[in-house]
Amino acid sequence: MRSPAQQRPSDTPAPAVTPADSAAPPGSSPVPSAPATTPSPAKLTVSAPDREPTDKRWCEKVTLDFHNAGGTAVRSGTVTFGTHVIGALGIDWTTVESTEELPAPIGAGARKEKTWTVCVDAWRVPLGMHIETRDVTVRWK
């Protein structure tokens, strides 16, 4: 066997050449690839509540439209409804909150619509009064 000083160029193995290496000029380092972009977080918007009466004055159907304009899915969350009890003369007597599960998952760029029947205790809505679900708060992950 020969010492490193005695080796001839033909005795040394050639380095492996990849297509990316062949395009680069000799002596230059390869260009790093672009860094992977992290998708933007979920960005959920909610429509105003679309309300429909039911046969009970203490209940109504409430429909919401959800749109996720973010880059990741909404995995879970809650919807809190603020339902106002309105008297015969239009006076807002009280607001009752109720919470439901968000219709998750909502994918990136996706829309989803959901209808809930929102009710308050019947004794809170005497004859001549009605309810209006006006307030909606959404929390998501």
C-alpha cells in the first residue's frame, strides 16, 4: 500500500456528484433551500346571528356562518350566546348566556354553517315577552 504522499490522482475515489452539485461552479458551496414557511394561525370570523322563531316563545333557532381565513384549522372551541329577554314594551329585562361547542374542525380557508336551538327557562319569558339572541362570542384553538 502506498502512503498518502505516494498516491496518484487515479488512486483516490471520485466524490459522488449530484445534479445540484453539477450546476454549481467549482469551489462554491451549495445554495440553501428556502426556509419552510410556517402556516398562519387560524383566523375565524363569524356572521351576525340569523334568528328564526320557534313554536315556543322562550326558544329560537340561531344560525351562524363561520369562515376560517387563516392558514391552520380551527380544532375546537365554544360559542357563547347572549339571549335578551324583551318585554311587551320593548324593554330589555335581562340577558341569559348559554354555551355550545364550535362545529370544529374548520379547515384553513373553509366555511361552515351551524344552526342551534337556543332556549332560556320558560318562566323567564312570560306571556307578551319574547327573546332575541343578539350577542355571540366565539373562542377557538
